[in-house]
Amino acid sequence: MALIDLHAHFPMHTRFPPRVGSGGVAEGKKLEFWAANLLLNSAAGRPRVSLTEFEVGSPGGAGSVLYDPDDEFFRDATPRPEAFQNLLAQIDNVESEIAASHGAVQVAKNPAELSRLLGAEQRFLFHCMEGAFAFGGDPANVAVAAARGVAYVIVAHLFFRGVATCANAFPFLPDELFAALNPDQNDQTGLTPMGEEIVSEIFRNRMVVDVTHCTDRARGEIFRIARNFPGSPVISSHNGVRHESNYPLNLSDDAIRQIAGTGGVIGVILYPHWLRHPDEQIFGADGFPIVFKTIQHIADVAGFDHIAIGSDLDGFITPVKGCETYAQTPALVAAIQARFPKNADQILFGNALRVLNAGWKGV
Ligand SMILES: [Zn+2]
């Protein structure tokens, strides 16, 4: 049985650190990134998302997240043009690694190709971006990314970088401390004028807009812009819900309804921290049952048409027990089939496929 995972960080391991742009990276940052990657993004010393794991895992594909931490950490709110060059270099990196798999894994660059690979039970990736700061402050770069086959763009991310205000996405970090770490953010902002322009360009170039990581205000402004682009679904590719895990990062019932209202989809994250309440974090429940609770809540609010999986594996998370590397995705698939027999196809790939067909033009 096939799976479309909307969000997995394959490029984290394509080259270290994940960039080949000009200028180089300070040794201290390399060390920090190496330590974080090793501690959080590996199981028994190996990446959780790699070509080897893909080949063992469920047939199907994953949104392969283009993200270079060096373009976001230790920066300020002024957009950096180099960030876009780094993004293009990362696309090159991923594609050359995939080419070296000799067809075992492929890159889907449009929805028709993706459908064909899914139907043939092949393994594939499709590009997506996490953080619109990677456009380097130039809305004209949106069309360039679209022409490289990027399927969706997460507008906000961890820190305010001149585009959109971000919800605290650091586990156990008090909101006051997050504010101190994110001094350029004014919570009254939402989207900046440049952010508004970028979001409109994403819609115009027929990539899908993703509201994960936005503050409520930034998310509300994206939905306002979405009204100018009827028929374009808005998604949250990897997230939890406040009803089960009450954090600002997670989706309110209102946000769930707004996403559903555009025909969009919510990819349920496979990270326990965003699937259980703050007072349940120590010795709390783990494993597939907490994934099911979030799925059930979205179904109760908006129906089964708006649920998918967005694992976030290797996105600096500790995954739920039972699906800790990509090789274990068959266990996740079997568990969802057993728990939601009538809706498993929709959750595992059908809804994601519908949304990508509706909102992504591709090349
Ligand atoms: Zn994320």
C-alpha cells in the first residue's frame, strides 16, 4: 500500500552542511549543525530518511524539504540574496544524489508524473521549501523555484526573517524566551508587504501555499490572500492540533476549518511533542494511538477529506515509536489501515494527491 508523506527532510544528509553556495560556513556552525543532526536526526548513527531507508519503506513518495539552517539561524530580519542561491544549490544536490540511485528513487516534478509513479508503486520525492526567507527577499525568485518543480512553500519557519511572523516551534522553550530569541518579530505584523507579495506570487505560479509555522495573524493574512485565488488549496504539511496538544504552533479548530474550506489538507506530524498536551510531555503517551487521536479530531471538525501524513522525519524531531525511520513506514501504513479501514486510502495518499493536482502546476 502506497504512502504520500507531505514532509520529510531527505536533503539534511545530501551533503554536510546542506549547501554548496559560495562563502562557506563558519566551523562553529558546522559543528553545531553536525551535533544537532547526529543527536536528533539519526537512529543508531544512520539518517532516518535516506535512499536506503526509502527503498525498504512503503512505495510512494515524500515532499523533500529544501531547507538550509545556515540561512535562518544567527541571521536577522534582512533578507539575504545568497539564501536563494543556496536553495538552488540544494536542489542540484538532491537531484544528483537521486540520479545516483539509478532509478530506485525518482524526482516527480509535476502532478501527472507523481500520479504515474504512485500508480506504478515506485519510490519518489518532490521538492518543497520550508521558509520563504529562502527566496532571498526577491518575489521574482518565486517563479524560478516553480520552474525547478517545487510543489509547495511553507511561508514562515522558526524565526522572523522579513516575510512572516512565526509561532514558537521549539519544544519546551517558554514563549517569553522564544520572543527573546526572535527579537525582530513584532506579533502585530503577520505578513510583511514583501511577505504578501511572495504569497501572491506562490499562488500565481501555481505552487501550494503552506501555513505551518505561521502565527495566527500571519495565517489569517494568507487566507485573506487565498480568496483572490479560488480553487487553490492551502495546506499545513506537518502539524498537530491544539485540541490534542495546546501550543501556538498547532492548528486551532478555526484554522482546520479554513484549510478545509480551501479544499486543502493537514499532514499529521509524527512527533509526539505536538500530538499531546503540555502537561503530558513527561511519561506521556507515544506511538500510533496519539497519531490516531489527531487524525480523529481533524475528521470530527472537517471530515476525512482533509487529512494526510506529514512525518517531519529528520526535521530535528524524535519520531513517534513505531515509525522512527523511513524503513518503518509500512508499519504506519498497516496501523492506519487497521484503525481507519474506510478512510485509509484518503489519509495515506488520496487527499495529498488531490491537493497536489489542484494546486501545483509543476514542470
Ligand atoms: Zn517544520
